[in-house]
Amino acid sequence: MRRFAEFVLRHRALVAVGWLLLAIAGGAAVGPVNKHMTIDFFLPGQPGTEAAHKIISDFGNGGNSSPYLVVLTAPAGQRVTGHEAEVAASFAAVATSAPHLRLVDEATSGSKVFRSKDDTSTYGMLFYSFGTDPSAKPPTPAITDSLKQHAPAGWTTGVTGEDVLAVGDSNSNGPGVFVELLIGALGALIVLAFVFASFLALLPMVVAAGSILLTFLMLLPITYATNVSVIVQFLVALIGLGVAIDYSLLLVTRWREERDHGRDNHEAVVVAMQTAGKAVVFSGVTVAIGLIALLVLPVPFMRSIGLGGALIPLASVFTTLTLTPVILGSIGPKVDWPKIRHENTASKVWSRWATAVVRRRWVAAGTGVVVLGAFILAFTQIKIGQANSASLAHGGPAYTALQTLTKGGEPSGTLTPLQVLTTTGGAQSAAADLAKVSGIDTVVVSTDPANNRNGHTVVVAIPKEETVNSKSVGPVREARSVASKNPAILGIAGLGADQIDFLHGVYGNFPLMLAIIAILTFILLARAFRSVLLPLKAVLLNMLTLGATLGFMVLFWQKGYGSDSLYSVHSTGAVTFWVPMMVFAFLFGLSMDYEVFILARIREEKDEHGATTDSAVIEGIARTGRLVTSAALILFLAFIALSSGPNTDLKLFSTALGFGILLDATIVRSLLVPALISLFGEWNWYMPSWCAKVLRIREPHAGPVPALAD
């Protein structure tokens, strides 16, 4: 790191020009990257996805999407009976309002299950084509307008469904990536202004901007080679902002400390790179490990998030270690004005805190375990799936249409029907078998040509309840069992089938992903801190933090304790199927950042100053406490900005990361870590010779930092 720092400083003009070119290229890459983003939740090789592909191939719609429900309600005093022809004509006209629509209603199936019990309302299912282009407009406006235009005179119209309810009563797509980035940047700047109390607060913002642009540039060729989820653009912008600022904050703070200790500017930059810069490298690689581990999952969109997400810490490390020293080495002392805050002494507040924790280490450790344990207990009640309809909207036309159906006696499972692909000749026998499945309310066979093509028929099985989570997919599992015994059934698609496939394909591979992350992180940290116990403790504490964070998601979102008052979202009933895995991948690395920041300083105090374990802990926490809490607050604000969008899934994801970061920086890193290190004493630094040989650790410690001249 010292040689690298000297090289960067010696060629800082060349590095600055290089960064100018990279920034321009990165800015030019943003548009093409966003243009090539996709929405693709397919699970190749899983039975639900295979059935969906067959349905799409034959019919050009349905399969991977829940249907629109178009609703007609008769005027007061009238009934559906006697107006069947008008209703059929209205629904048939709506089915031609957009390309690739397929209608299933009373007229096409001959079934009166599409009427309310009081005969005042009727509905039809419109299966549509769900594309992978995030910029494509859904057919909702065309369907809504057509229904109003062709409805019988005086009849009330409504359009609802899973996707329509997710939008709610708002036509807005939310603030967008750029506005969310500005919100997060403003919050970060306020925190940095407090930390530095000088114009130096702007430096991490410049580094973050460069890192984000570099990430988009690195992402560009990947979008041409494979599909990249649209979620990645939000992660690059918001998480990239927080991570890059955190790394730059660590390096700049150490540079400032060395300056306040009397080093000249050049040497201060070099020593900061030699100490804090090394911690940045280990932190970045740790974050990347957690995300790259997503590649073991058989889900393309999660693999793309893992690959794209791994670029964030790598770009942040590169930017921090090249652009930051160039700026500090050139104009650092000039922008560090007015210098109100100094770093020549450790924080008195954090020193007193660390002393109290070390003195009462058993109490501190017990308190931390109790807090984490309470949230982990809530985690045991988690339901994996998708937000139920009750949490998606509580106002607007889609909500009103759904209320019309439910009050008319229609089951909530109407929103998530099973789409059963059968042979045309065996459709009726398949329907008869499926009707016997417990949890299935009705099975419908349409004779309309749009539902019968190429010798295949799509039979619609309506469950009594929405099949949106791991606790409600029982009817789908039983239907699959029936299908295995009936050769006429070629496959079952739909939201419930996707839930089962995801639980099997993703969470079935979770142990492998967990093992990869744990082993690689342990090896990396064992080499970094030349200890067996410290990396083992770090990995275990991270697991506890993740369990507690998922427990928070259960309480806040699944059970709704706070989500309604803060986000106007009622209890979701489940945690979105992909969110826990993503939270695990991101939070494992991000929270490990702070572990590395703290342990690196404690290890330095132990090696370079010969401090006792307790003294090293106190000095390490006193030096890094404000840094870690400020860095965590910056990331937290970035995640809150990400949660400002209308998408409920992103709200779950971002709030979970925000809570996890705060929990980690406070209960874990400020309480449990110092308490446990103090409890373990000299065992913290134990490294067997055979283990050191295997890990190729040649030095007992990393090498001294050059002493100050007298």
C-alpha cells in the first residue's frame, strides 16, 4: 500500500486526467446501461417456469403473470341475469383493446362462478403478456378505457389484479433514481459536514460520484453479455453512494489524524493509505464476496444483482485508493478549512463509552445478546412469499373493484389463479381431478379458441385464498401431485407455482451460498488480523445481525407494526420471496465493513504500541466510534432515500438494510464487539503456526507505520 500510494502521488496529474476521462465515459454509459436493464423473474429448469414458457409459446400471454380482473356492476335495481349478451360483448371488446390478451369469463366458459352471489356484479379474467422491458407500458390504461367505453349504459366499471393493486391509487412511478440519489446525497453531506466541520466534507461526495460513474461504466459490457435486473440501477446509485463515502471517510479521517500528529501532507497521505487504505481493501473484498456468492443460485435475476452489486464495492475501493490520495495530496490542506475539529486526540465520549463497556463487559455482552435474541425470535415466524392484496392498496379504483368482488362472495384466490396447461382432449378430466384438491374453490374450462390452441388448453383453477407465500401454497402443491398422476396435465403455472419453485431453487441452495461466504470471509479476515478467533467471532456476529434484521422485517412489514404509520402500507402477510436472500448478501458484507474498520485499528494499537487487549479495545473504539456511526448513518440515509419509491418490495429491501446497518453499528459493533474482545483477552490474537502456514502468513504483524521525527 505504501508503494502504491507513492506511485499515485508521484503521477497524480496523470491519475487526475485518467479520472476525468473515466467520469466522462461513465456518464455516457448511464443511459445505455439503464436502457438494457430487464425485468425477468424466471427460474430456468423449475416446473412453474417451464409451464409458463409453454403457455406463452402457445398463447402469447399469461404463464408468468397474474390476470387483470375486469369488473362490471349493474345499476341499482338491475341484475346480471337478462344482460348476459351485453356483458359478454363488453368483455369481448376489452379483450381486443391491447395485443396478446386472452379472456376467460362466463361467456367463454359457460360458468356462472364469474357472478357475485347477489347477481349484481360479474367479472372476467384477462391474461396478458408480461415483457422483460422495464420501460414498456402496461396495458392497464387501454383496458380501463375500453371497459368504460363498451360497458352497458349505467353500469359501473372496475379493473383490479395483483399488478394494478401494487400501483395503488397513484399514477406516479415515484421520485426516480436521480431524485433518490439527490436525497441520499443531501443527507450524507449533512453528516459529513458534522464530521469534518470544513469544506473537506465535499471530498467524499466527489469520490462517491466518481465511484458511481465508474460502476456504470463497468456494468455496461455486462448488460450486453447477459440480462441485468432493473433493480441494479437503484443499488448502484444508492448503495454505491453510501459505500464510496464510507471508504473515503475512513481514509480522509486517518489522513487528518496523521496531519494533526505533525506529519507533512505527503507522508500523511501515504500513512493513511498504508493503514486505513488496507482496511478499505479488505472491506471492499468482503462486501464483494457476499454478493458474488449469489452466483451459485439458479436464478438469473439474482445472479445479475450479485454480479452488478459486486462491482459497487470494487469500484468504490479503486476510486477511494486513487482519486482520494490525488485530491488530498494536491489540495487537501487548503480545503480542510475552517478546521474546527481536530483528530490529534481520540474522542473523549467514545473513550468513556469503551471504558465503560470493557469494565462491565459481561453486562454489555448480555444486553447485546438479549436485544438480538428478541428480534431473532420474531424471525422464526417469517413467511416467505409476496405481499398480499390487503397491503397493496387501500384506495383508488383497483381497490374499489376488488372490494366489489370480495363483497360479492368471490374468493381472494381469484387474484392468483392456477394456470394449468392440459391437452385439449383431457381438459375436462383434468378439471375434474383439480376440483377435488382441498383449497381449490372453482375450476374453469374455456371453450373459446383463444384458450385452445395447438391441441392445448389452459384450465383455470381458482384457489380459495391468494397463493402468495410459503404458508398458502398448499393447494398448488396438491395440484402438482394430482398433475403427476394425470397425463393430460402438462404443467401448472402462476404465482403460487413460482413461490414453490423459488423456495426450492433458491433456499434449497442457501446452505451452499452460506458456506461459500463464511469460508471465504473467514480466510480473508484471518489473514488480515492474523487471528483465528476474531474472524470466527465476526462471521458469527454477522449471522446474528442478519437473523435479527429478518426478525425486524417480520415485525415491521409482515405483521405491520409500523409499516402503516410510516409508509401507509398495511401488514404484507409475508416477506417478498427474493428480499431475505438479497438482504443477506448485501448486509453480510456491508456490516462486515465496520468490523474491519474497528478491528484494524484495535490490531494496530496492539501491534504498534504494545497495548494490552483492553487498552487496544478502548483506543480502537475511541478512534473509530464516531467514524463507524457516521458511516452507518450515511448508509442508513441512502437506504431511506431508496425506500421513498412506490414499489413495496424495494421498501422492504431498503428498510431492512437500513435497520440492519444501524443495528450493526450500535448494538453489535459498539457494544458486543468491544465486550467480547475484552472477555476473550489474549486469545483474540492466537494463530497456530500450522494455520499461519496454510494461510501463508509470513509476518507476525503487518509491519510498522513510520514513526514521527522528533
